[in-house]
Amino acid sequence: MKTILTTSPDEAARFIKRGGIVAFPTETVYGLGANVFDENAIAKIYAAKMRPVDNPLIAHVGKIEDVNILAKEITETARKFIAAFFPAPLTIVLPKAEAISLIATANLETVGVRMPRNETALEFLKACGAPVVAPSANLSGRPSPTTWQAVYEDLNGRIDCILQSETSAEIGLESTVVDCTGDFPLVLRSGAVTLEQLQKIVPETRIYKLKKDEKPRSPGLKHRHYSPRARVVLLDSRFEIQHSGFESPNSKAFIGLIELRENFDLVKICASVENYAHSVFDFFRQCDRKNIGTIYCQTIEEKGIGLALMDRLKRASEN
Ligand code: TXA
Ligand code: MG
């Protein structure tokens, strides 16, 4: 398959209307989209990404009213979050409407709904004429793509089109996912809309913790994620490596907020936690291109977007 590159949201949307799959920029990471009502196209997403079929997709809308197409019911807490945040790096899990295929939701009776706040994404979604289901536009298990070049690296020849943005994704980490189907909202995945911000709107909001032997509410939580090929090692605030001390791997890299005296082959010093979040997936990919053996990542305080960043770093270091 030839993958067409374009900067035109209308041209990209035409592929969706013809049953194709299209990567598009958002403020979090690039998504790989298909028409929510086209089961064939949805199946192509799973194949192109090599994504496990038990991992549900988020449905994206270009206007708030379209949430009604996707959800059977908009619960009280969801209504509050939508009013407070949409468009936002926030996905709300709701009971799904009858018309939404179980292929999109991986057999769940719920659907994740998000309205991105990126202008190009909104233009594209409106031009598609229907909600668009989209996981992150990476090969399954790889770091999420924050540039069109990263999408190209993973999916060239496997998808119909890439809608290009000149700039890299503003936030760089995937959206916050909050389940609003129960008595109180549960954060299934942390992101740029923070727990603290959600609690200002609904104070009962809490972080979901998987209990032993429980079936995870968010199937994505159990899958391998965010992994560069390099080994990822976390450095605590005193820059002591959690286990064995600095070994001397063939080549090593560092990303964090403070410069170290150690010699690295590749270094990224970030001006803020936000900038660290924005840069980390792209840095992982740069390291892989340079065949870096070990990537050392500075740990940070788990509050605000630091919670989301630490979540991704921990997962990357587990493999
Ligand atoms: O920022 C984002 O959310 C990006 C952009 C493209 O919008 N998308 C993204 O999609 O990260 P993906 O598929 O890589 O991650 C979706 C996460 C998975 O962990 C999945 O399990 C969870 O959301 N999810 C989706 N629908 C769900 C549902 N109905 N119930 C529980 N979790 C759900
Ligand atoms: Mg993903």
C-alpha cells in the first residue's frame, strides 16, 4: 500500500470516507483513525498496528454534540467534565450507544470519547462527517508518535494517509482516561488533565488501582507499552541508579531536568516537567535510531503531569 502524505485535512478526510485509515495529529500524540461505523476500516487499524484485539479504541469527535452519537447515556459526572474541559486531552468512558460496533470497543459495553483541542485535528474530524476511532499511530508496544516522521517510521506502507503537522504534538503524552460509568469517576490512565484538575470539578474522582486477580477495566493497562528497544533505567532524585550503579553499556543516553557529570552519547536536558513530557517519546525514538543500549531517565515528583510522565517511564522501564 502506498501511504500518501498531505497537509490538507480535507484530503485526509476523503480517505476516511472511502473506508481507509489515516494518521492525524492531535495535541497529545498522533492517532490512527477510521470511521466509527466502518467495521472493515476498524479491522485495518488493528492489523496495521499489530494491536491486540482485546484493546478498545477511543472515539474522537469534532463537535461536542457528537458525543450523543457515541454514548447511550451521558452520566452526571461526564456532563460536568465535558462542560469543564472539552475540547481537551481527556477521554471519558461512557455506556456505548447501540450503533457502535463491539469491534471498536473490543467487546466492551462502554466507549471512550474524546474531543481533541488541536485545530488540525478538529478540522479533519469535522471533514470526516462521522466520529473517528483512533488509537495512537504507532506499532503496538512502541513509543507513541509525537511527529509525523515517527508515524512514518512505524507505519509507512501499512496505512492510507498521514495528515502532517509541521510542529510536534503539544503535550506529547496520551490523554487522561476517566471512567464515568460508576458511582464516582475513576482515572484509568493519567495524562495532561490532572487528577487535581478533575477533583476540582468532581471531588470524589480517584485513581483506579488494579486489584490482584481482577480483570482490568482498561484492557490497555495490561499490555506492554511505550518501549524503546533500548533498556530504560530510572534514576532517583539523588541520581542514584535504582539497582546496580552506572554500568558501562555500549552506549548510553540521559533525559531529565538536571545535567549530570557523567558522559553520555545522547543527552536531553528539559526546561520543565511539561517539556520533559513533551520530549520523552521522541527522545526514546532518537535513541533507537542511534542504537543506544541504555537510556537513563530522571524520576520526578508524581503530581500534576508528573504523575502521567512517571507512569510512562515506569512502564518503559519494566520491559
Ligand atoms: O491521547 C490519546 O488518547 C491518543 C490520541 C490519538 O487521542 N489515543 C490513544 O489511544 O492513546 P490508545 O488506543 O493508544 O490508548 C487508548 C487507551 C487504552 O489504554 C485503552 O485500553 C483505553 O484507552 N480505553 C479505550 N476505550 C476504553 C473503554 N471503553 N474502557 C476502558 N478503557 C478504554
Ligand atoms: Mg497507544
